[in-house]
Amino acid sequence: MFERLVPVSREQHGKLRIKPVTGFGFSRGFHLASLAMQEFVRASAFYPIVFLDDRERDVFRAVALLGVESGENLFLEQDGSWLKGAYIPGILRRYPFALADTETPDEYAVCVDEGAGLLDANEGLELFGQDGSPTDTLENVKRFLGELQQMDALTRQFSAFLSRHNLLRPLNLRVQIAGGARDIAGSYVVNEERLDALNDAAFLEMRSLRYLQPIYSHLSSLPQIDRLVRLKEARAVPGIEATQATAPAAETPSVSEPRPRARRSRSAQKS
């Protein structure tokens, strides 16, 4: 995503402005986007939400599938705009900014991609005022990045809970597209049978941590794989129009926690 990410500083960027992002062309080669569990409800209306095994960090990472093949983003239009009405993941909306680790533990530096071509001496919004202090623009960037960082930390805890209770299983799926077959592998989804077999203590912990909503949003998102197939066919076969996403309400109402099926108390099953 980033070409030349550098820390934002008044010495280097004090006289520069940031131009608005007019498209998402930088994500053209992305077939997935990381998601925070707080995004699951809105994202589940458009994308299949799955988990990837990040073995280097020994964690499972939640992502939205943007394509059925590596290197394709089926939600990106030819002009660089996002598919009309579809939710845009926060990790993409943060561009061209990001947080980077510093030498001090638990402290991060706000960085900007100088290779994005959005820094300019005359056009855009100022990052620093005449007195060298951060402007509201930069403060808003810091606030948004901080929120994403907090949500990411909570999502890692959520994924660790699923892993610890052995609730994830591999997803191996073959779809037919324009007469050919495509395999969707390497992803993990919640095992509903193991979820239903959780003992009472684990289930109550899961409910107290407010994990039920993201779990059921994840499960309800899996049929969106059909949307990917339709979008893929629209790109592959001339004359077929891509199906546009139905725009959600401006504010998605809170979803009540689904009532679990009746079950006896049992220890969590192990694979």
C-alpha cells in the first residue's frame, strides 16, 4: 500500500499541505483487507469475512475478501472509485497515513506516504499552523489512527479467544466462474458445531466480552462469496454488468445478540 512511509514532522512537513484522496487505485492489487471486529456488522453486508493464520506473529487475522484470486480487487472500479454503496474498510480509509512503532514501547509515530503524491506546497489542507503546532487536520488523523489501533488490539484478543477455544476450522471452497473452477483456500471460519458445544463458563465469558455480535456477523457474511463470484463473472464475461452493492443506512443500528440454540453443558470439543 505504501511506497515511502516517513514520520510526519514539522521540520519536514511544516510547510506542506495534504491533498484529499480522490480514489482507491492504490488498492488495485489487494484481494483482502484487514478488518477490526467493530467493522464486522457493516462489512458483512458486502464481503466474506474470514480469518488468516499469521504464523509469523502466531495470531489469526480477520480480513474481508475483496477477490477470489490473489492480486484482484473486485470492489475497485476502473476509474479508481469504490463499488457504489459498499462499505470501505478503515484500513483503506486511513491512506496515506499510518502508525509506525517507535523505540519507546506502546508509543507510535504518525507517518505519511510521501510516494502517494498527495503532499503539496500550495494545494490541500495544512498539517501544521504558522506557530508550528498541529492543525485540526493532523489532529483528526491522529485520532482516527489511534481508534484503528485500539480496535486492532481488541480484534487480536477476539481472534486469540477463538483460537484458544479451538473454534476455527479451515475453509476449503471451490467455486465455478465462467466455466472454470477457482479454489478459495488458506482461510479459517468459526466452526458452528464447536461454538454450540462450548461449556457454560466459556460461553458466558464470550458473551461478557461482547464477542457474540462479531461471531454471528462473520458467519452471516460467508454467503457474500456469491457476490465475489458475480463480480468476477462480470469482469470476465463481456456484456454482464457488475452487481452494485445496496447502500446501507447511514448509521447501522446495533444488532441484538442472537439467541444460541438450546444445549447441554459440555466441555469445548477439540479437533
